[in-house]
Amino acid sequence: MGRISLTEMEEGSEGSVTSIEGGHGLRARLDAMGIRPGVNITKVSGQFMRGPIIVRVGTTQIAIGFGMATRIIVEV
Amino acid sequence: MVKKILLMGNPNVGKSVIFSRLTGVKVIAANYPGTTVEFCRGCIGSGASKVDVIDAPGTYSLEPTSPAEKVAVALLERAIEEKDTIIVNIIDATNLERNLNLTLQLLKKDVPVVVALNLWDEAKHIGISIDAEALQSILGIPVVSTVAITGEGIKELVTHLANAKTGEYHYVDEERWHEIGRIVDKVQVIKHKHHTIGERLGDLTIHPWTGIPIAVASLFLLFFVIRFIGEGLITYITDPFFDSLWAPVMMRISVLLGADSLLHKIIIGQLIDGSIDFGESFGILTTGLYVPFGAVLPYILAFYFVLSVLEDSGYLPRLAILLDNALHAIGLHGMAIVPMFLACGCNVPGVMATRILETKRERFIAATLMSISIPCVAQTAMIFGLLGKYGARGLLPVFVTLFVVWLITGNLLRLLVRGESPEIFTEIPAYRLPHFPTLMKKLWMRIYSFLREAVPFVLLGVLIVNLLYALGAINAAGRAIGPLTTWLFGLPFEAVGALLMGFLRKDLAVGMLAPLDLTMKQLIIASVVLTMSFPCIATFMVLLRELGITGMIKAGAIMLCAALLVGGTLNLIL
Ligand SMILES: Nc1nc2c(ncn2[C@@H]2O[C@H](COP(=O)(O)OP(=O)(O)OP(=O)(O)O)[C@@H](O)[C@H]2O)c(=O)[nH]1
Ligand SMILES: [Mg+2]
């Protein structure tokens, strides 16, 4: 059990979003796509060299830029 | 009094297909978020009961993050103000929860709403069932299930428009997601299915170790398929048609007109060794018809067929993710490959599609880059025709140069253009087998727009070229600018006409090089300079609209400098 960012999550593992470390703009954007505290999130894959992180939330797959992903904190 | 119907929903839920079904107006639909970037109007009914229907870009929420989303939200605001509009909120039934987020926001607005649960077939297919009636009674507005691509449920949707109601579903904003969760629990049942083989394969295309080799292989494959279809059509259909059927007719007309008349010059052009050469004669009915129909159309068909398959399969967003890092090098993010791909067909939709990028900086970089270094398929087809006989030795230098220019210019723009470039943040749609009839409709639409918008320009261009030659204007221009192009690019005076004609149609401009007996090196340089120098008039107009005057002037200056520099360099090193 521990709190890590999306980027540190292992591929294929599941976690629950605990917080989003960013301003209103970032939170609103993530929220509109269904990423918000309390939601279950599965990391599908990362990419080479700090490329985007691909996650699954509910039935949707989403690609998130690396920087943005470091601000999404997950409890695994 | 209802006068308008506005289609709203998340991106990629089938709004444009439903719009086409309702109005008969054909618009492009594709399996990635952000296909529609500008609203489009049509109508249903007739006489007094006639109503406008508007297809809007998709948006995830009522707080827009890109210009395309702004368009959608602005349309909604107008609709609320004018009180004459029904909103048809289209929902992706395979993503009910996320889609209801927008629905609940719409229900807070003072505007009547009807919900269409689209992609019903896909939902069933993956084991999701939704009780539409229960949803209807919870939300208090009509809910209709639809399958846009087959037309299922569209009639019911139209009948239910009369029952559209302003939402009476009350909730506290902070509780929206809880509210949605409660609704979803009540109306949706997901039969848990194991990962299908398709999904497993799908995952392979997104993991870097497997995805990158697959991407490289598929891009090569696509290129060869395009080349194969294009050349096949030319060799077996258009060339035989022009050579054995059209040429004799033209020879008759040539005899009738008499080889020295001005009319002959305009209609048939020059006879080459006593016969017609569709590449070089340069009359309206010879080269004027051969360029668009004989040389370009086969490639338009080939390219748009492949592009449409690519678009509808859902592969583009995956490619965007794999290439994201590469695009960071030029100040963009992965989704910028969508406008870049479209630009390979025609720069006009390419520039339009830059609206899916969030900031002004990205849009300037993307639009400038594509107009500098991405030739449209019409021009590419002509370059293939001209340099194809030298094989890779003739073709590679052109396209490798353009690619290098794309990279270097992009890098410079990233360093020089101020502003922000946000990171990629996009939904990855499910893979779907392209629906063949829908694909063919789209292909036909694109061919039709080429026939309607490009062919007249080519014919007009040939006419203008012939008149200017007859008036001596092109030779005068050649004498004036010629010394510069000869010194800098090693091109003869006669090539100046072609360079200038590039402003009208680039395919025709490349065609004008054919009669000049240029060497391979000269053809390479001319092709590169023509691509880079200045956009054709159609592209110029959208650039002007999308970038504004100052943006256009900046972009134009960059293009001109880059063209001079690269053309000159090629002349030195080749
Ligand atoms: N199987 C299936 N496919 C559909 C259905 N409706 C639309 N599609 C496909 O889904 C994709 C997206 O459709 P569009 O009409 O472009 O979606 P849109 O909502 O206009 O998307 P944006 O313009 O990007 O906001 C296309 O490839 C369509 O062919 C449907 O009911 N069933
Ligand atoms: Mg659309």
C-alpha cells in the first residue's frame, strides 16, 4: 500500500486516485474525462523516454502526457 | 417555435453520422476524437415545418479546452439565448458514465434536450446493456437508442423531437459524479467478458516494444498500398483510356482546328512530333484533362481509401501516442499527426484540423510546417509521374529533403515561437472494423469534392497559362526573375512560369515542368521549391482565416526564406 504517481505505477496494476496536484484547469480537464479522486484506474502502458501514460478508467482508455501523469496520485 | 436542432455530445460518439442521416448532408466522420472542428448546417422537413440541424464539434464538458470545443459551447450558448433550439445530446452507449457528465450539465441549462444512445450495436457487442426506458424516466427527457451507421432508431429519434423537454433533474454540482454513479447503477448491466483476441492485439499496438515496430511496418505497408493502387489504376485504366480512346478524338479535333490557330493552342496545345502527348501538349482538353483525371485522380482514390480505413479503424490516436515524443521535438504533441496526415491529402483540411490542438502556438507551428513541407496528394502524384522514371534515385531526394525540412523547421519554430505547448491528453477510441458502406460514402465525398473544387481550377489554370504565353507575359516574367532562379536553383527561365502557377494549383505547376526537358536534378529542385515556396490559393485562404493576417505574413515569410535556402542548397550539393 502506498501513494505514488501514475508514472510510478506498474503496468497492468490497478489503483485508486487519491488526489490531483494541480490547479483548477487541470482538475477540470481530468474530471471531464472521468479522472477524479476516488476513481479506480488501471495503468495499461507507458512509453519510452517519459512518453504518455495510457490508463483505463471504467470503459475508456485515455492517454495522458507524462508531466500531467506525475500529478495524478494513486493509492495502490 | 423550434427552428433549430443542435447535435451535442462528447467527441467521437457519432454526431456527424447522425447529422448525415437526419439531413442527407454529407460530412466527414472518423473514429478519433476531434473529427469535426467547425459546425455544419443542414435541415430536415419542408415548408413551414422545416428546421435547421447543426452538427457541432464534440466536447467533454461545457468548459472548453480547444478552439473546436469552443465552437460547440458557443453554439449552445446561442441556442439558450435564442430559445428556438432543441439539443439532441448524443451519448456513446459504450461509455455511459463519462457521457452522462455532459448530459447532466446540459440538463441544468434552460434548453429542451433529447438523448440519443448511439453506438448501441457496439455496446451490445461488448456486453453492455442499458435500460433506455429507465434512463428516460430518471432523467425526465426522451431517450432513444440508435445505431447511426445503419440508421436504426433514427426515425424514433425524429418522432421524439416533439417531446423534448427542459431538464427537471435536480442535483448539486459537487455531487454530479455521485449522481451519475447512482444513475449508471440503476440502468446499466455489464456482462463481464474476457479479453477478446481483438483487444489483446489492440494492446500490442500500444505497448512501445511491440507498437513501434508495428507502426513502422504499417506505415510502410500503407505507402506501398497507395503506390500499388495508384500506379495500378494509371497503368491499367487511365493511361490506356487516354492513349487509345481519347487521343484519336483529340487528333480529329486537332486536324479540324488547324495546328497553328490560337484555338488549337488553347484546346489541344502543342503537337509533339506530330501527335498528342498528354503530359506535354498543354491544351485544355489534353493536358488539362489528363492531369486531374489521368494522373491525379488514381492517387486521390488510393490515398483517401487508405486514409479512410486508417481513420475508421481507430489506429490514428494510437499512432499519435507512439509518435508523441517525436512530435515534442517540433513543439507539438502526438495528436498533431492527425492534421499532418490530413495535409498529405490536401493542406486545406489539414490546416482546419489544427483546431484540435489546444494553443495558438501549436496551431501556428503545425499549420506553417504542413504548408512548407507536406505536398498534397495531387502534387505528390504529379511528382511521382515526373520523377518516377528514375525510381528511388529521383523520388527519395525530394521526400527525404522535405522530411528533413519538416524536422529542422519544426525544431526552429519550437525554439522561436513563444507560448505554451501542452501535453497530449486524449481518449483512445476502441478499435472498430470499418463499416464498408460508410467508408465508401466518405471516399466518394472526398473524390467528389476533388472533382468539384480542383478540376475547374486545373482547367482554368491551363487556359490562363496558354493565354499568358500567347501574350508573352510568362516569357517576360521569365526574363525578369529567371536570372535569379537560374543562379540560385539552376533552373531555366521557362521554369519561372511553373513556379508562379504554383499559387493556383500545385499539381498543374508540376505538370508545367514536363515539357521543359529538365534534368533529374532540376526536377528534384523544382519539386522541392514548388512544395515549399508558397501555398496554393486554397490553402492560402484557410491559413489567412486560421492564423490571421500577421500569422499569415510570418508563415509566408518563413516559407519563402526556407524555399530559397533549401532550393539553393540542393543546387549546390546534388
Ligand atoms: N458501430 C457503430 N459505429 C458508429 C456508430 N455511429 C458512429 N459510428 C462510427 O464512429 C465513429 C465516430 O463517428 P463521428 O460521426 O465522426 O463522431 P462525432 O461525434 O461526429 O465525432 P467528433 O466530430 O470527433 O466529435 C465513425 O467511425 C463512425 O463510423 C454506430 O452507431 N455504430
Ligand atoms: Mg463529427
